[in-house]
Amino acid sequence: MQWFVVVAKIVTGSSFGELALIGNCDRAATITCVSDVYLAVLNKNDYQRVLKRGEQKQLNKKMDFFH
């Protein structure tokens, strides 16, 4: 018999699996959905591009504060 432990409940807009992409390692958990979901599957390069875009937006916001 397999045992499953609920570690977290992820809500709309949340992400998971990023540690495996960042650390170049296997994922640490299995995700089971309890309702219908829409997922975006990203490879490492796409994920890094999304992160850089988010960081750039935050930097622009800070710079706008000074203008």
C-alpha cells in the first residue's frame, strides 16, 4: 500500500517544481490534482527567461520610483 502525505495545497497562480529546474536535480515530490487544472510546462531555458523578465519588471518599478 502506498502512503501519500499532503505537504501543501497549491492555489491559483502558484508554481511548483522550480527547485528541480534551478538546482538541475530530480523533482522532490509528486503533485496530484484534486480538480481540473490548466498547467504551463516550462523547460529550464524558458523558466530562466520568465524569471529574468520578472526581475526586470521589479527593477523597472524601483527605477520609476526615483523619477
